[in-house]
Amino acid sequence: MRFLVTGGAGYIGSHATLRLLDAGHEVTVVDNLYRGHRGAIEALARVGGPRLRFVEADILDTAAVARALRDGGVETVLHFAALTYVGESMERPDDYHRTNTTGGESLLAAMRACGVHRLVFSSTAATYGVPDAGAMPITEDTPQRPINPYGASKLAFEQVLRAQTAWLSSVALRYFNVAGADPAGRLGEDHRPETHLIPICLEVALGRRPQLTVFGDDFPTPDGTCVRDYVHVEDLVDAHVAALAALENGTVDGTVDRQTPHRFLRWNIGIGRGYSVREVLESCRRVTGHAIPAAIGPRREGDPPSLYADPAAITRDLGWRARWTDLDAIVRTAWDWMRAHPAGYR
């Protein structure tokens, strides 16, 4: 098949592109390289050769996206392009709305003009905000009440997708923390700035940071630190592939829905349990053999004690379940790539 991947030079988008290329598909990547990496595109080109096309463009440029769709003969779109930093979204809410919501609408306009009717959207569990006390794990029916512009911008685009079922079949996948790297070492995680816990711990082990700051150790959790769901990037890509199959053949839970040719579907992605900050830190210490100094800092505003997803619905409907559930194994793939690429893609 022929796919378009927006944000395909970024962390998750590049791993999804790699999976499609490994499967023999043709992929057009659209990325403005604002936070994506040309080095990731070069790594993908070594795998895909002429089956990979790269278009340096912004998704807000509807005409450029339409040209990419037509030139690539695209049949289905995977949409990862987004701004994704919660703290930054508090400082730049208009930028987040413009990129994540208006940019998504621009993409849809290009798709409709080109007759492309299938989309898998990389959404976020940030659309749920802070669930009510005791409402763990989070299901697809948990009320969506985002508490920051990042989550609000993603939810706004989900609402746009819900309104397009006259012509579009789409899936929104909502997930928490993504971690790890391609087990073969071809791609990894390289954010500038880095805000994710596991790579920050590994940067300390590499000597790129003096220590880890743990934001609060007095939460009502077993060890006092925040608990979060960590899904390996390979498992997340597997979920996207399963969603693609559902869009392609109209099959969910083993049945074909011929009465509804287009629809909006949504699933949570997770391993079904959370790991605390201390557990992640200890895992990184075991894997790296490094002490990884840590200091306790104050809580960050808006940090809930515990967040993790219930993946039962996507397991029931699509047969997906996380294969990477051992935290040390997840960390090891990230560590292997970071040791081989201590400066990231530079």
C-alpha cells in the first residue's frame, strides 16, 4: 500500500514509518523538521530506498500536503505531526491550537480534495485530564476534561474527526508515556529539549546531565512518587498497524460493518499498569550500571498521583496487547540506542 505519515521524522512517526517500510509498503513522509530529525529520514532511507519519499513541508500548507498525497498515490494517512510539550503549551496555547487543531483541519482538507478517506490519528491520554479519584485505570468512557492546551488541542481535533464520518474513516489512539527504541538500533528517541523520564535518566548515565530531579515524593502512591503507564514504541506501532487493518477491511471484533462505510473509532493504548518514578529510576540504574544521582524537588502543578490506561477495549476489538511489559527490557532498547548515538541524530 501507499501511505502518508505526517511527523515521520519525529520519534513515534519515524518508528511507524520504519514498520511500514519493513513490510514493503511505499511511504511519503511530510515533516517540517521543526522538531523532527533529518537523521531519522536518512536512517529510514537506508531501509526503504526509493519506497520512501520525503517532503519537507508544514501540515498547515494544505496545497503542499495535497501535492504529496497526489504524487505518492496515497491511500491512507497516519497523522503524528504535533507540538507535544505540556509545559510549553501553557506558555504558547495559540501555537498548539494552530498546529494540532488547525493543522489537522488543513490535513483533512488536503485528504478530501485528493479522495483519501482513511486516517489514524496519534491522540493522547492528556485529553482525559485528571480523572476523578479512584477512576483508575482510564477507559475510553472516562470523561475527557483536559487541563492544558496540549490536551485541549488534541481533543479539539478528535471532535473534528467525529464530524467527518460522511466521508472519512478515522481512528484516534490515546496513550500515555512512550518509551524505548527500535530493537535493531536503527532509530531512537531524540527530543530537544528532552522532557521524558527514561531518556533523562539515561542522559544522566551518559554524563549529559548531573542528576535527575524527582518532582515530589509525597504522593498517595506506594512509594510516594507519581505512577505512569509506559508503552514501548514497538507496541504502539503495532496498535497503529492493527487500527490500519480495521480501517482497511472494516472489521472490528471479527465482524464487518457494511452499514457504516465511514466512522470514528477510538482506543486507549497501554500495558494496563503503571510504574512509579522510583521504579523507572531503579530500572535505569540496573540496565546502565550507573548510580544516576537523583534529588527530590517540589511537585509540579497539575501532576496527578497516578495515570494508566485500561487497554481491554483494543484487546477485545483488534486483538492488540502489549508485548513489552518488562520495564528493564523497555529501558534496555533505549539505552542501546543512546549509547550508540550519544549526541542523538546529530
